Amino acid sequence: MDLLQDILAAIGVVLNGIPQGLLALSYGFASVPTGIGFAIGAVACGALNSVAPISFQAETIVMAGSMGKNRRERLSMVMFGGIIMVVLGLTGALSAITSFAGDAIVHAMMAGVGFVLVRTAFNMVKENQLVGWISVASAVLIYLITMALDPSNALVYTIVGSLIISSIAAKVAGQELGQNAVTEKMFRLKVEKPVISLPVVRGALSLACLTIGANIAFGNITSGMGTEQLNVDQLTVYSGLADAVSSLFGGGPVEAIISATGAAPQPVLSAVIMMTIMALILFLGLLPKIGKFVPSQSIAGFLFILGAFVTIPGDGAAAFTTGEAGGTVIAAVTMSVTAVFDPFFGMLAGIVLKLIVAATGLAL
């Protein structure tokens, strides 16, 4: 019975990951090499007895996709960002950075990313208003209903339901689907030579800052569902390694997520099962085939809910209630700069302001 519950929890997370995988495809990330990232995660979780799986994460996908002007820049950002995280995890510097920055800055940065998600959602609505508006409307309706009935699985119902409803609407309206879907050959890998430029460096630093916040927030939420303890440094190492290797061959980022496997009877086993299933789906080239029936704008509703209903309220509230000296203004500045520019400049702005407050004793 425990094994069955482990498998069911894993399947639920897979259903949540597939639409976000389609989002990654829309930004040019290849699916087959991303399977390597999931394989690294599965092996690492099993070997390290870690309860925190990695999967497609909308925040990182959107950030890399929006900051990179082309596919090569996006891949380079993800690879260098992953290498940065591996170094931080191996040296234990992650804990030092987050302790120095403080909760107000970390949570405010994540809230700022929530605004980026909302902006991305409405950019998708502009691209395809029929699919976009139906996706947003159905997502809001499904989320509100399921939050009242089954809050622990509300996001899963929201993403799957809004995607199906908006895809059916596109089909009924006679829209052409799948014209951007790319068929990939199974296990066909090609090294993608990275490029170094100021935009790539900025993007890599931004992804690293975002991952710092996500690893702490999402990883601890997942481990908090059960009784297992989380080693954030270990999570940082294997998620960073998965990013670096996946992107080297053209794959997308795979990061820490809030995973229902954490509540399974055997959370580590459930996490390994989930990542193994995702790896098989990607290695077999099934994700692009699904994309032939799903418009990329169908993810708009989920991005809106994730940003406006989950990330902004949750992290925003945490950022503004830390009680730190000048915390309210520091959080506001960090969140605003992140929303307008990126997580790196957002965190940098917050840290600089925090140092000014500490040095001058200003009461903000």
C-alpha cells in the first residue's frame, strides 16, 4: 500500500511537470537532454537519501527564457548558473550568503519573480487571446474551487485543468497546433558550445540568485511535508549539476520544486520514481509529441496563478514581516528591482540598502 501511495504521489508531480516542460520547449530547450538532468536528480536523491526532487520549474524557465535573446544565450545562462550553484553547494557558501542577505531580501526577491511570472502570463495572452484568456479564466476558477476542496493538490488540478480546457478551445476554434514542436531523436545528444557575454553573465547570476531562494523555500516546504531533514547544500549541488549537464547538450533547467512526493510514505523513493518517469518520458521524445496538441499559451493560466496567487502573497508577506531593521523598505526595494530588472540586481539592491541602513543607523 505504501508503494502504491509513493507511485501515485510521483505521478501527480509528473502531471504537474509536463506542462512546464512544454513551456521549456517553447523557449527552445530540448527535451531529450533534459532527461539527463532528471537522471542525475534521481541518482543523487537515492544516493544521498534526499527528499527534495528536481523538476521543471516555471520561475527558472521563464527567467532564462525572457533574459536570453536566443537559444544559445539561454543555454549558456543555465549552464553557468548551474556551475555557480555547484560551487556554492560544495563550499557551503550558500548558507553564508542567505544568512548575510537575510529573510527579507530572499523572500522579496522571490516575490519580485512572481511579478515576472504574471507579466509573462499576460504576454502569452497577447500572443493568443483566445487560448490565453481561457487558460487564465479556467485556472482562476479551478484554483479557487480546489483550494476549498483539496488545497494540497490545487496547483496540480489548476495546471492540468487549464491546459486541457484551453487546448480544447484552440482545437474547436480551428487553430493550428504544434507548428513549433520539434521531433527529437531518442538519445541523440550534441554538445552546445556556450557563449560568454555580459547578458549571459547577468543571466547566470540572476538564475543563481533565484535558485538560492527556490532551493531554500521549495526544498524546505517539500521536506516539511514529512519528517525527513533537508541538506540544502546537497540539493544545491545536484540541482546545479543537473542544470549544467542538461544545458551543455541543449536541455532545459531542472530545479527544486514544491513536490507532493514529500508527503508520501517513502518520500525519497517517491521522488526517485517521479524523476525516473520524467527521464523516461524525455528520453523517449514523448514531450514534443504532446506539444503538437497543446498551444504554448495554455500555460498562461498556471503562470498567473503561480505568480499572483502563490508567490507574490506568500513570499511578499514573509518579506514584509521579518522585523529586521529597515526590513519593510529593503523588501520593497528588492522586490521592485527584481520585478523590473532581474533577481541578481534585486538581491544586490537589497544588500546594498541593508548595508547602508546598518552603517548609518537610518530608521526606514
